[in-house]
Amino acid sequence: MDLFFREEGSQGKNIVIVHGLYGSSDNWLTVGKKLGKNHHVYLIDQRNHGRSPNAEEHTYELMKEDLAEFFEKHNIDKAILIGHSMGGKTAMFFAAEYPEKVEKLIVADIAPKDYLELGENSQYYQHQLILQTLIELQNNCEAYHSREEISNFLMLKLGSQDLVMFLLKSIYLDKETQQFHCRVNVEVLNDSLDEIISGMNYRWIDDRIPIVAYPVLFIRGAKSNYLTEEDVKMVKEIYPEAVIETIPDAGHWLHAEQPKLFMEALLRFI
């Protein structure tokens, strides 16, 4: 798949940034521009997100191979790989399959685990609500005439201003039809939600444990429940030399909630 990407800088180490669910390269431009002052940064849109092509399938196997194809197409021999949430799982899977292409691995607020195993406490239900809300929005796009109206609708359904502001980044106005649309392929993502939430867990890479071929950093938000203390123990079993950083007063979208602290953590490790 020919992934859309943005590029910052041209010298120094190669850095590839992989966004999470509902995200895009746009969400990481601030980070990309800062890193681009000293490095060559690629910010990709994963399949079914941003300006990359839509596809009927959305699996970690395919996203991993999309990333491998991107490395090959752009002659990236080796890179520092940064992945957030779903992008963190893509990055972990790619690094396990292609360790020779990874200089360092940075995973933001996700664990290599099956989140469906949490049952009622699973993040599955929040994402199900988000996707069903976006599908309803997409199916009735002609009813909305401003971003404010869309924001009010999302706030009524989801109740989180931070989440609404994040989702609005994927909403755009088609100049020809004058209708709002979502850059996220919500129907396919909804159909693929089980894979997104459960996939790329430790069982997928248990034949390679321990992984010590490249330095690894996990960054988590102190207010997030995606990477718990119990998860840290599992991470250390897989990556015995992994560094764990906790960003105070930050949730799952830690790079947007605490950008200065997040950037400092990146730079220390890079």
C-alpha cells in the first residue's frame, strides 16, 4: 500500500512516527517539526486513516507489511521507530519481524497485550462507542453545517472535550459538496475492532523473547489505564532492558496533553 506521509528535516537519524487509532500524521506534526531540526523524520498515515488509501482489511499483519513496504520504497535502511497506541502495536510487530531495520523502538501508551481479556474493564467498549458515533455522524453528514455543530454532537455522545477535539482533527469539509466527512474509514475499523483491541499481544512474539536487539522505551500517561504496573512486568519479560517513563497528569493522548514532557522523554532516549 502506498502510504501518505509527511517529511520533516533531512539530516541526522531516520525517525518514523506511526500514529494511533483515529489519528494521522497531522496529530504528530508538532513532534515531527521539533525532531526534524536535527533528524530526518517521516510521519505516516496508516491504512484507513488520514490521506492514505482505504482498504477492506485492517490487521496488524497488513499494517506491519505496509510499514515494511514504506521502508523499502523510501530506502530507509534503519530508523528510530515511534508508535502510539495502535501504532505502537504496529511498531512492536514490525520491530520483532525486522529487527535489523530498527535502531531504537519507542512505544507510547500501549502494551503488547490482548485488551479484550479485561472483560468489562476493556477499552473495547469505549472504542465501540466512538466508532458507532462516527458512523452515525458520517451517515448524516448533510445535517451538519459547521464544525461547532459537529463538536456539540460528539460532546453529547462522548462527554469528553479532549476526545472531541482529537476526533475533530479527522473531520474535513469537502469543498465540492460542502459536506463534512471523516478521514477515518469508520465502517472497516468498526468491523475490525476485535483485531485492533486484541491483536499484537505477547503471544504473537513469544518465540522471540527476550528481545534485546534494539533499545526500547515505553512512555505512559499517569492517568491512562493502557499500560498498568502489571503490564510493566510483562513488558520487562519481553524487553528486559526496556526503559519505562511515566508522564504526570497525562492520559492516553499524552503527546497532546503534556507535549513538553513527552518531547523531553523522547529526546532523552533518542
